[in-house]
Amino acid sequence: MNELQSMYGKVFLLTGGVFIIGLAAPYAKGIFWAIILLVLLALALIVNALYLINTAHKLLKFNFNSFQDIKFLFIIMAFLYSAVYFYISVFDAEGSLISGLRQIEYYSYYEFYSLDGFLEYFQDMLFTYLNSLYYSVVVMATLGDSGVVVEHTVVRMLVASQVLILFSLTIFKIVEFYSENSYLETNRLEKNILRNIKDIKLCYNLDANSGFFEKVFFRLACKAQERRKRRI
């Protein structure tokens, strides 16, 4: 499905954009044009994330050609929402929106202009993303994690939209997919049975020594077969 392939790439661009902003933000401190650029990029990522979530909801209306497409959309949803949770965690230093995901310390903790300081910061960024991916999978599995607390209504609505997509995929799309395929398979089997019935030959040349009742039976069978073929 071309829409799924396109969305898959956009989700990873969104994740990459969050990484770029998060890594560049400490170095943009005090540089006006860099701050403006990062703010514009951050706003663009928000718009892109909302667009992708809306696209995901629209994809639920499509008829999927295979079960692989449904599984692919499930995986895309996990990565899409992990990118959104990652975005929130990077910019929500106080944990006022969602707590338990962020592994990044305050900027004053790192020595950004040393290799070790940069690598430590990058490692914390990576762990924050992995926590976000973990939480997204946990939400998709409807398991929950007491170590992650959603603090704000907006984020709760975000989590609710992910659960809504999950239920739409599992309860509606998977059932609809198997129901439709069962119907098609039943029709195919029915046509094969009818085709085989047509090919059955009850009329054949009887042996000259056949008895009277045998001849009568086969004549009646031949007539019945001809009537059945006309009905089919």
C-alpha cells in the first residue's frame, strides 16, 4: 500500500527532526537566528505530527488487501506516537505534561563543548527515545505502566487517540478482513463444487447385458443430470 510506505518514511523523518532539534538546542543558546530556526522547525514538526495522526485515522477507512498491511500500520502507529512522546519529553524538562520518559538532565549538567559531554547528552537523548518507544508499545498493548504518568489533558487525549486507533485495528479491521476473506473463500469453494457437479457424468453407454431396471435407472439419472445442468 503506497500510503503506508509514504507514511512510514514521514514518521522516521519526524523522529529524526526531534533528534536534530534536541541535539542542536543547547548550542543555539544566545544565538538569535539559531533559536528562531529551531522554533520554526519545532512548529513544523508539530504540524507534521498532527497531519500524520490525522492521516492514520483516515487510513482506518481503507480496505486493506492483506493482513501484512494491517500489521504494517500497527507498527507505524507505534513509531509515530513514540516520536510524539519523544518530542514532548525533549521539550518538557519539568515533566509537567508527561513524566517518567525523560532521561535528559538540565543543560547545566553537561559539558557540551567536550566529546564526552556531547556523547553523554546524546546517550540520554537516545534513552529518552527508547523510553518513548517502549511507552508507545505499552499503550498499543493496553498494558499500562505506573512509572509513566500523564500529567496533562492534552497528552491524555493523545494517548486516547492511540488507543482508539488500536481498537479500530484489532476489533474492526482485523475482523472485517477475515470476514471478507472468509466470504470470498466460501464463494470460491461454492463455484468449484458447482463446476465439479457439472463435470459429473452419470450417462454412459451401458453394457448390452444390463438388466431392465438398470437401464431405467440410468435413463432417469441422465434426465435428472440434464435438468440440473440447465438450472446451474
